[in-house]
Amino acid sequence: MPSGLIALLDDVAMIAKLASASLDDIGAATLKAGAKSAGVVIDDTAVTPRYVSGLHPDRELPIIWKIMLGSLKNKLFFLLPGAIGLSYFLPVLITPLLMIGGAYLAFEATEKIIEVVTGDHHDDKELAEVEDATELEARQVSGAVRTDFILSAEIMAIALNELDSLSIGEQSVALALVAIAVTMGVYGTVALIVKLDDIGLHMAERRTSSIAKGFGRLLVRSVPSLLSSLSTIGTAAMLWVGGGILLHGVEELGAETFPHFVHDLSAKIASAFGPLAPVIDWISNAIGAAIVGALVGVVLVAIVRQFTKHPEELIVD
């Protein structure tokens, strides 16, 4: 599959297989599913921290908790029944709906990049103007849950694809296990990352070994840069995830020429790197997907901004 995330989500298919292998051994399958969620954590973990960036440290964990609950609600109450219902009654709609979600991710990432390049941060200005902390948190949580919905839809769709031989009840149980394992893995990791500076401060202040204190001070100094880097990586992840979903969707709909071109070109580039070929192939596919996402995103941003111009833009025009 063309996208870096899509390749990583092959692990989710394995989660589904493990969860559905034996209902008598469902506890063991759940533990294996949690371990296998690492592939999905990479992209979701990169995206989420930016939604707590700049907020009071005391509110970081409560906000992550709210986002996690929203993510579980997405998966268990909307995506799980929706995915099963569509697979039985309207399977033809699954790919187009996923492509719409991919286009949204490409749009969101491209808009963020354009704002950085042009210095036109409408969303940031609007958030800065919000004086009520409760409203600010609600907006941040809403944005994070909205992005999570798209990523979760892709996870559930790929997992369901591996469960087509099971009954509806068995599919529901397996998908629920996937949803819980992935969500706990993602947001548990996010919570750890955003609190690393507090952990470092605690280590630096305690009367322990000099090594522990030094490591604590290192965490305090490096975590802000880490969070800033994750914000950038998160934007890039949305771009290549969105582009990858679009490429895969076009391929599923029968227009295989361009997706195969991207995949074959990546393989050709990777073949020149010997033992590093698998890594280069992954990177090349991710870059190809990101380029597709950026092209689609630019078009969508232009269309959306044409119909949602801010008052000052209308005056200039």
C-alpha cells in the first residue's frame, strides 16, 4: 500500500486476527493487541500533543483524558457499528468515505503549512482571543477528536477487512478490542510524552544519584523541543496519511496506474540502497503520499478560503 501509515496499519490487521482467533482466549488476544498497537501510536502520538501545546500544565492530562474518551466514543459508538453496517449493506461506500476523510486530513495539514509560510494564523488568532479557559479547552478537544475520527476510521476499516469470515457478533467483539487497545496505547503514550518535563523536574529535585538528577535536567531542557518537533511531525503525518488514503482509495476504485507508479518509483529508488532498501522504500512511499496530499490539500484550501474569507480579506479584495 502506498502510504507509510497504511503500511504501519498492517499491524492493526494483525490485532484483528489475534482478537478473533479464539473467543475462549480473548484475554490473551487483548494483551497481544495492546502490544501490536505500537504501529498506530507513531502517527497518532505525533498529531495529538499539539492540541495541548501552550495550555496550563495542570490541564494537560485532563484534556488528554477528554480526547481519549472522545476517541473511544468515535470508535465504539459510531465507527464500529457504522463499519459493520456498511460492510454488510453498502460496502461500495466504504472506500469513498475513507477518501473523504483522507482529503480532510490533507486539507488540515496543508492549511497549517500555508499558515506557517504566510504568517497568516487565523485559527491561532481566534484561539488567542478566547478568554474563557473552558471554551478554549473545548475547542482544542473538539479539533483533536475530529482528527482522531479520520485516523480511527482507517484503523477500523483495515481491521474489519481481516474479519470477513466471522459473524457480526464476533466482528463486533474483535473490533471493540482493537478500538480499546489502540486508544489506550496511543493516549497513554501521549500522556507520558507531555508530562516528561514534570517527570524530569521531579527527578532533578529529588535527593537521588547525580546520574538521575542529570537525566532529569536533560528531560526538562529537551521536552519543549521534543513537543515542538512532534507538532511538526504531526502535520507531516496528516499530510502523508491523507495522501496515502487517497492513493489507496483510487487504487481500490480501479484507477491503479498512478498508485502503482508511486509504489514502483519508490521501490526503484530503494533498490539502490542495498540493506537500507526497506527503510528507503517506506520513506519514498511516504514522501509520494505526502506530495499527493499536498496537491489535493492546496486545491481544497483554495476552495474553502474562497467561500470562508475573513472580513479583512474581503476589504482587501
